[in-house]
Amino acid sequence: MCIGIPMQVTSAEPGFACCTGRGEQRRVSTLLVGDCALGDWLLVFLDDARERISAERAGEIDSTLDLLERALNGASAGDHAPGFLLPSSMPVSSSGMSAHADAIAQSTQDSLLQEGSS
């Protein structure tokens, strides 16, 4: 199993970026994500950037990795707040879906209706 690590670009050159994240520095390949700029956030797997992510998403992933690390060291999940809203605690609408899922479903339905009327 491979776990993605959120890393922030500290310098970039064609095809590569120097990044920091979770207490380490790495030179990673950016062939799958294209050119990067200073400050960009990347999701890195085995020294390859696989996805550009927002700073917010990087924080969520870091918080999740912190939870996993604490669990592996014997702490219970209830000992620390995760640093983001877990899906199990998101408000559920009358349709049984989260508000976010409802918004996506409505947007998709609206798009399909617009395409059908064109």
C-alpha cells in the first residue's frame, strides 16, 4: 500500500520540484502534474507528484495521517480531534445524503436539464 503525502513546493525546475512536508524534504517528479510554482501543494507518492491539492486539502490529509500515526502508537481515536469534519459527522439532508452530495447531485441534474433543452 502506498500513502500520499501532502508536500509544498519550495523550488521548481522543469519536470521536478523540491518539496517539504511532514518534516522532510524531497525532490519529486512533476511529470504527472505539470509545471509547479513556489507554494503549490502536491500529493506525493513515492517521490512522484500525482495530484495538485489545495492548502485546505493538504491540512485534512496531514490531520488524517496524524490520526493514523497516533493510532499506531496506541492512542484512541477519541483522544484528539481530527482537524476537519469527518464524513460521519456531516449534516445529512432529507434525501439521506450530505449537503455537499446534495449540491453535486442538484448541479448534475441542472446540467443535464440544460443539455436536454438545447
